[in-house]
Amino acid sequence: MRVVLGVGGGIAAYKAALLLRLFTEAGHSVTAVPTEAALQFVGKATWEALSGKPVRTDVFEAVESVNHVRLGHEADLVVVAPATADLLARAAGGHADDLLTTTLLMAHCPVLLAPAMHTEMWGHPATRANVALLRERGVHVLDPDVGRLTGPDSGPGRLPEPEAIFAAALALVDQASDGASGVGALAGKHVLVSAGGTREPIDPVRFLGNRSSGKQGSAIARAALEAGARVTFVAAHLDVAPPAGAETVPVDSALQMRDAMLANAPGADAVVMAAAVADFRPAELLGSKLKKRDDAQDPVIALVRNPDILVELVARRNAEEPSQFIVGFAAETGDEQGSVLEYGQAKLARKGCDLLVLNEVGADASGAERVFGRDSNSVQLLSRGGGDPEHVAGSKDEVARAVVRRISQELAASRGTGPRAQSQ
């Protein structure tokens, strides 16, 4: 794969050298294109030694090969790390005043920008507007990490680690070959995703919870980001880090999850309710720790029902935004009354969502857990529109891409460009 690695003028440029090494060690051909400011931090000799190629910064170098056009045309992937506030502004404005910005204008391949700057720069309305505009155009812009910055202060603005940028870049290329789930398929769309397991407090120490790791919901949020969407990620308890690039809203309990989902659903093009929400919560929250005493009776904890968030989201959609596409999840087991598929189909009809991702949970024949905490998954996608269930098996990332593919197809159809619209 031919990779153009753009490097902006920030102190995090040294991490780009490590990123370049990751690409070359994986067998990819890398052309480094630093800005003049970047060379103040890491010299040209370093980039040439690591890439094995000459390094140029100006459009008037290598004129005989029309370098400012050729690089963007030939690239399979463009990654810019660090992308400074100035570089984001120039890219959003369509500037073409050096080799890197002209390459960005010429690129027809996936483009990933990894910002790094001071917290105030990242939070400035001008920078936020530039990032939003780039994402609307299908450019994948990561959110910076939160951590130690130049000097003694900390906050959002730190360049993600090279390994995380490398993984995100390869995922973009994989998505680009996936058709409807590829880069830009959800450009300009807002996708709301919930993930993780809620925790229902009993007292200041204990809670009722479940075994959800949040891996599948996190994978769906990543896949939506890779497809160009703006993603709001409502996160309960997770065993994994929230996806870089999503706007994360942390919650703890089912009631907090309900409030966050209903607050963020208006205006979203698609809502994915992947969180494992507790069906019940203690009727009373104790103000002090429930004591275990040898002379006391076993405690009895009364439970009350939690609201059905998916049903509420569907009702709100039906009343206010009929074009919003809603995806629900169901973790089911079969019994003598019915199969997993039968229970899933009944739940789809009862909930009223457009797509239901059906998991069979519990232990398999070997005693291993099928879903919770695993990196693989096997699901059936059930559509409210009818048709045979679609079986998807593989890694949770592969399942996520299948779900995002269905979302992008349905949204395209609702605009009159696909089979959903033609059948209406």
C-alpha cells in the first residue's frame, strides 16, 4: 500500500517517526511529507532514513514529476500526524500553499487526520468548526487523547499513540473496500450509539450489574466513525476504551442512560441501542452500606422496573423524526417455549425498531461464554421490513461493519437512492 504521511509542525512530530516505522515494518511504502514547521522539530534526514525516500515540502521541488499532483493521485492512504490547528484550518479552507496541502486536495483515497495541539486551541470554536467541516466532507478526524501536554498542563490535545493511529488508518482502508460501509458512506450523518452495561446502585458500595463488556457497541461506534459519521457515544461500564473520535457521554445507571439517549437522539440520523441496560433496579437506594451481621436475617432487596429506553426512542422517533433509523440489540436464550430466533422476532415486533441485532447468549457446548467479553460474535440481523435474517459471524469489528453497512444502505434508500425508497 502506498501511504503519504503528512507531518504538521508540532512537538508531537517525533511520534510520527514511530508511526512511519509501523507502516514500513508492515510492508507499506511510505512517502513522508512534513511541513516546513515540522522540520523545526524533526529534521529531513530522519524522515528520509526511515522512509528510504527523498523528502520534499515545496510544490516547486521535483517539478518534472508534477509531484504536487502525483502524490495525491497515487496514494492509497493519506495520514497526517500531528495535524495542528493551523493545518486543520488550511485543509478545511482548501489551501494549496505547500506540498502537503496540495496532496490533500488531490487525494481520492481515505484521509485520516490526527490532531495535536493545546487544549484551548482544540476547544476553540474555529477549530471545532474546521473539524466538523472536514468530517462532513468524509475526512476522518480523530479526537486527540487527554493527557500531559507540552509543559506542566494536561487536557485534551495530546496526539494519540502511534499504534492507535496505525490501527485506525488500516481500518479506514479496510472500510473503503467494503462498499456501502466504506469511508464517506455516512459522511455528514450523526449516529448515536450506546454501549456497555448499566450499574444499578444498592448502597454506596454495591450495585446490580451485568456481564456486558461494551466491546460490540464500541466497535459499532468505530465503524460509524470510519464511515465518516459524527458519533455520539453514550457509555455505561466498559472493559475497553471509548473510540477515539467519538463524543463520549459517560453514564452509570439505566436512568442516566435513558436521559442521555433521549437528550442526544433529536437530530440523529441513526440510533444504535447496543448497551446492556438492566431491566430492574433496587426500589430503594440505601444511604449507608448494607451490613452483614451474623445475628441478622438475610436482606430482601425489592426491585422495580427500569424504563424501556428502546421503546421510548422508537415512540419519540415515530412522533417527531420518522426518517430516523433505529437499531436495537437482543441477548436471548432458547427454551422449551421457543427458539432464539422466535424470541428475537417477537422482540423486534414488540420494540418497533428498524433492525434488531440478535445474540444467542450463554455457554456453548464446551462451556465457553458465547458473547460477553469475547472478541468474536455471531449474530442475526432481523429487519422490520421483513426478509430472511442475515447471519453475520466473525470479529466484533466485522459484525460492526455489517451493522453500519445496513445503516448506510437504509439511510441511502430513505433519500430515494436505494431499494428502501423504491419499495415505499
